[in-house]
Amino acid sequence: MTDAALPAPERRERALALVAERGFVRVAELSGVFGVTTVTARADLDALERQGSIRRVHGGAVPVSSLIEADRPEREPSFEEALAASVEPKRLIGVHAASLVRSGQSLILDVGTTTLQIARALRARDDLDDLTVFTNGLSIALELEPEIPRFTVIVTGGSLRPKQHSLVHPLAGSMLDEVHVDLAFIGCNGVDPVHGVTNANLPEASVKTLMLRAAARSIVVADASKLGEVHLGRIAAVDAFDTLITDAAAPAPLLAELHEVGLTTVLARDPRVEA
């Protein structure tokens, strides 16, 4: 069978049905099923993705619903609920992120349970001095308070969101517009190669975007459960960040996709189990 044996619209309709039925279809499979080249099979999937019918992943495609709707919590978890989830991966991410910090630097620590682990890891580093930390998270400010005056802790101000103990507009942006820091660690609810870095809450997403712009270098921190997730508020495209720090459970195909669209990824591992 040649590429022209089946009209493109019919071929793509059948390809869509296969993706829906199987949950994941490889380019090579479509090439074999329809008797077309892998170039044509990729073009079919690209066309379906432009229509919003599927989501391209490394080597093939999955249904849109599998990444956006499936297993999505019906409500935003509280800070305390999130704190109890993925504890060890978040701790390892926090330790790795804190290892990148040097004395005399200025930082932004975004609100979140992963960034709280960064704050704890920073406290544990006796070699650090003269650190200036801006944060919109009350939990993070309280965590760092015992390190004053070794650390200077500056809270952004703004309206308090009790669910996350975070400070958002109208005042949080005023301070962020006036500063430029060496390094920002930004949390999120989702990291997706196509849809970018997203957050479940729009006011928080807006503040995170300002944090990104206020830093010479920005690092997104997200455990593996957040990769491939897409949420309401877009923070930025993935290539707006310098690095993603995640954990060893991150799926290799998604990491490959993120690398392809310009995001450097680092896996935070437990040194005690390194080969």
C-alpha cells in the first residue's frame, strides 16, 4: 500500500480512533497499519494535535483527556495536604536546589511544599551567609525566621490566600516589579512540553510569572507527579525557565520531550542509593 492508498482525512480519522482505543499509539505502529512512511505518520499526528484531538508525546501520541482530565483532583489541595504527598521526592529536590545557592546571593522562594523543602535545606547549610530571600509564602518566611540575621527574609506582601498561606495581588506584584534577584525557585502544579508550566490558581500563577521575570536565572521545581499535567493558570512556556529539578520517578519520554523544547532537566537522587 502506498501513502496515497487511503485519503489523508480518512487515515487521520482512523488514527484518532486507534489513539482513543489504545491510549498510546507509536508512529511506527501507524506506519505499519496504514502502509505509509513514518514521515507521513508523524504528519498525521501533528495535524491531529493542531486540531486539539490528541497530544503528541515522544514516539507517538496519547488522547488529550489522558493528560488533562484523568486523575485530576476535583479541588485544589490545601498546603497541609500537599505537604503530606511525595515527601521524600520533594525533600531530595529541596536538597539539590539548595546546593546550587552560594553565599551573598539573592533568591526568590515561591510558595509551595517543594520550595518549603528548599528553605529547610538552606537552613541546614552552615556554610551559607549573607543570603537575601524574597518569598510570598508565609510558611517559608516562618521556616527561615530562625536564620535571621544570617539570612535576610523579605515577604512580598499582598492579599493572603488561606488555602496555601500565600500572598498574591494587589500588592505582591509591586515589590517584584522593583527587584532583580540572582535565582528564583518556582513551584507549580503542572509541567507540559506543549502547554508550559501551569498552576491551579490564577492569582498565584500571575505572581509566579512576575517572579520569573525578576530573576537572572529561574528554576522550576516539580516532583514527577506534576509532569504532563496541565492546569488553569499558565505561568510561562517551559523554555522560559533555565532548569527543571524533578525526581527519579519522572517518565523518560516526557523528559525527552521537555529537552526537545528547550528545558534542561535534572533528577534529584538520593546519594545513598547511587550506583
